Amino acid sequence: MTQASSPLPSPSVQMCTRTVMDGSDPDISFDADGICNYWHEYRDFAASLPSAEDRKARLDRLIADVRADGRGKPYDCVIGLSGGVDSSYVTWLAREWDLRPLIVHFDNGWNNELAVRNIENICKKLGFELNTFVMDWEEFRDLQRAYFKASVVDLEVPTDHMIMGALYRLAAKHKLKYILSGVNQATEWLMPPTWIYAKYDLVNLKNIHKKFGERPLKKLPALGVWQRAWYQLVRGVHSEPVLDLVDYDKAAAKELLIRELDWVDYGGKHYESLFTRFYQGYILPHKFGVDKRKAHLSNLILSGQMTREEALRELQQPTYDEVLQERDKAYVRKKLGFTESEFEAVLTLPNQRHEIYGTDRGQRDLYFRIVGTLGRALRAVGLKR
């Protein structure tokens, strides 16, 4: 594959006149003024958001509930800390709110050294104990290799699935009901469906591994339909996107983290992971024709945190240093156990849709039928009383 820097789209690819989304997203559409569907959809979404007063009230209730649930326990909530901006800021907020979180870092073998230092600085300066969930590397590597061989777009499913599986597992183990998440609408509302896949589709994950994996997965912190139902409905564990309840400005959050916690910027969104840096900065543009920066930057435009002109200038730059891209390529290939020819072969396989390997839709449909039946039965009993 040739080296490329992710330039602006060619004139033949239409770009939205308000965001930087373009025709590389097969589902995008434009109105007569060249404005994409995401701009209009975001306007409707923003209009439906709760008021600042309502969000403040919800946040106050959540903090009170977290404190009440943690009474008499060593911790009152769980936070997954990657060293990136979002999770680091959530951790800062937890100290501001006088909470006692169980801080968990998920180690899947791809830690960026900067992110590790960020995590250590944050925990030290905020007085939190760091707990690390170490994934069995041989199993995890085998699962990642299977995803490469499956030639599907979302190579981050193994990591994202297991991170949340680990957080739910630890929350249940410590009898905690609240996971404070860094997921947020301000910077993550927009992401084309064809650029990602459902992170919790355990059927899809297991089928991909069954077809292409070479060793059994015995230690997977699974989080499919039934596992999530158990954790949420029986154990009462919920993930709370707390950044949606505050005025989250990413640039201001970075400045605060740098000033107060000696946090160091690592580059692109989610580049705290070396694998993610290579995946988003090299594999997606080269193999799938996807530059996720277009969605990330468009999110900031939509939420008023960046101008379109600033985003266009950002897109003129390489996804990250091209010499480092080649270095990462050799490192990732070697760490995953591919020869040079094997790695080139999997990177040039025809792209496949996740759905061809099966989905959990049948399980989800059954789950919602069960929940609906139980809900109707409970309402009927209540009416009779």
C-alpha cells in the first residue's frame, strides 16, 4: 500500500458546506444548498436536549444517588481511565464532586507511554488508587488477529467490548451500581454507521473468532445481550454518561488537565492507544477509505467548539506523522504475530460487512419481547390491585 497523508477530498467528492463530512460516507445526503443531513439532524437533536437547569438537577440527583449507594463501601462508583481527555476529565470531576471512584485501567497490551504517564499523574495528584484489569494477551491477540482476517471495518470491537465487560464485572463484584462514563454527545454525536459496528454484539464477535481464531477464549469479560440484562436488571449496574450533564468543552478540559494534572496531549482522538493510533490513522484511511477525523471535527463544529475553517486546516495535515505510521505498522504487525507478507495480505483483503458473520438481532428481539411481556403483566397486576 502506498503512503498517503489523508488530504482534503478530491473535487469529485462532495463536502458539506457547514461541516467537513463528505461523500466518503455512503449514507450521507445533501440538500440544495450543499448542507448534509447530519447538520439538520443535529439541529433537531440539539433542540430536544434538556435545559441547563434540568441537566444540573439530573446531575445533582445522580451524585446524591452515587454517594448513597456507596455508603459503607470502599468505593461509590467505577471509572474506566484510559488516559485520554474524556475519561481523564471525568476522573477530575469525580474529585470535584467528592466521590470515591474505583479507578480501572484496561490493559490490552497496547498502552501508549504518554497515556500511562497521564494515568499515573492523574491518580497521584487526585489521590485515587489505580486498579489495572490486564487482559490475557494470548487470547486477546488471537481475537484481534481474527478481526484482521475477517476484514471488517471495526477492529476496535474487541477492545471496546472487553473494556465495558470488565467495568460491569468489577462494578458487580464490588456491589456498585454506577459506572461514570466519558461517552458524550458534544464530541461523539456524529459517527456514520458504516464506519463502526455494534460494540456489544457478542454473537458477531464469537462467530468471527470461531471462523478465524486459533485458541479458545476462556477469560473474555463478555457483555452480550443476556450479560447486560443480568448486570442492569438484576445487579442494577448502569453506565452514566456524565459529560452530557455538564457543559463539556474539550479544549477547555485539555487546558485544565494540563494545568492541574500535568496531563500531556497524545495527538488524535483516542490515540492514547498505540493500536488505535495506527488503526484510525493508517488502516481506516488506507484500507477502508475512512478518515474518522471528519466525524470528530464535525462534532466539534456542530457543538460550537471549532470553526469549519479550523477543521479544514486540520484535515490538510496527515492523520499523524508518516514516519511514525511506518514504525507503528512494523510494530503492530510483529506484536500480532504476522509476517510481512501475511500482514500485507490481510490489509488488502476485500472489505466485508460485519453482518455476514451473524448478529445478535434475534437475541435482542427476544429480549425486548420478554421485557414487553413482563411489563404488560406487571401493569395488569397493578391495575387489578
